[in-house]
Amino acid sequence: MTDLKELNMISELLKDHKCIAVAYSSGLDSSVLLRLLQEAGKEIIAITVYFPYIPRRAVRRSEEFARKWNIPHIVLIDREIMKDEEIARNGSYRCYACKKRMMSMIVRIAKRKGCDLVIDGTNFDDLSEIRPGLKALEELDVVSPFAVLKVTKERIREMAKELDVPEILPDTCLLTRLPHNFQVSDDLLREIDLAEEAILEKDIPLVRARYFHGGLKIEVLPDDLQKLVRKGIREALVEELMELGFDPITLDLKGYTGST
């Protein structure tokens, strides 16, 4: 049992709820939230939603984490969201449309499982950013304990170490690899996902493969740039990505900066 002060804080915040469903993205915030609730002895269910523009590695990571810590876990698959006009054209309100549909699904399943509360991993720092999805959380009465308790991202990283949660680098949906107001297809999303998988297999921990005029602009961490231009690695990767239909293939020499 950990002696984190947040343990008592979150226990007090959620004391009136017997079963809690956690919207689980497999990111660091929601992973730490699950472990914190587990340490607090709460009855929890992790629920992960898969849309065609969510990297498959995120779903695999969610399953592995839940299995490791023996946390009940449900994966919901929804391909029909691609019929949503805002999602299909990668519109400026895509995040709201996505979050509203995702959380509606989670709330519905949570009720069926006997849970009286749905929570997510939104942290205090997130409130100062432009995040259209936050409006959907409010509309569906989804609670964000870290935001309510003013827990920052840096503090979550500290808690992760004490809760034995491994480092999880930031990841985003595949729609961020595409221009706004661009017609999205399932095939292109799948190809971008496969392209990123191919790059990650080259000992690269983080990648963004951004679609650009039929090709890809690859972003990796600055320290990893050299790995992709080594003799043999570059040629093999170019061949793999061209087989997926991408050309030209460029490497952003600035490296990944966190912006989209």
C-alpha cells in the first residue's frame, strides 16, 4: 500500500460511489488513475474504446496493463463513427464529436455493469489548454478526479514511479496526422497506423507519421533521428513505407516537438 497523499484525497472524493468505470485510453494519466483507485480498494472497471483512427498499439497496451494488474477491462469497438461528418472530414470539432460518442458508449456500458460513476484521466494542466472534448465530459457528467484535485502532469509522473506504472510516452489519435478539412478513409488510417508500427520496430519509442501530399513526414524524438538514417535501416524503412503506398517519405530534422 502506497502512502501517496492523493490516495486519501481520491478516496474522499469518490467515497459515495461503489463501482467506478474508468475511461481508459492506456495513456499515463488514466493508467496512474487506475492504479491509484486499485490501491484505494475501489471496485473499478476499465473501459477502452477503439475507433479506426486510434492506433492499435494503444488498445494492445490497454489490454496488457489491465492483465498485468488484474483489472477488469472491456474493449468497445465502433467503426460506425466514420459516418460522422465531422470525423469523416477531419473537422475542427472532431475532438468534441469523438469524445461525446466515446463517453456516451462508456457511460452506457458502465450502467449495464452496475457502475454509478464514470471518470477519466484529465489532469489539472489540461484545463488550461484548448480541448473541445472537455465540453462532452461535462455534458455527460464524467468526473475528472485529477482535474478536480488540481493534480498536475508532473505530479502524475511522480506518482507513476511509486505505483510501478512504466513510462508511457504521449500518443494521439491518427486524425492528428492528417490536415483539417481532409476527407478521411479507413484505408488511409490503417496505412498510417502500419507505417508508424514499422517505424517503432526500428527501436524508435515515439513517432508521428504525418500525411503530406501522398507521402509521409516522419517526426521522432531528436535523439532518435540518427537511428533512422543508418545504413540498412533507412533503405529497409523506405521500402516498407513505399509498399504501403507513401511517396515521398521525408524526415523532419527538427524532431518531434509535441505540436500537431
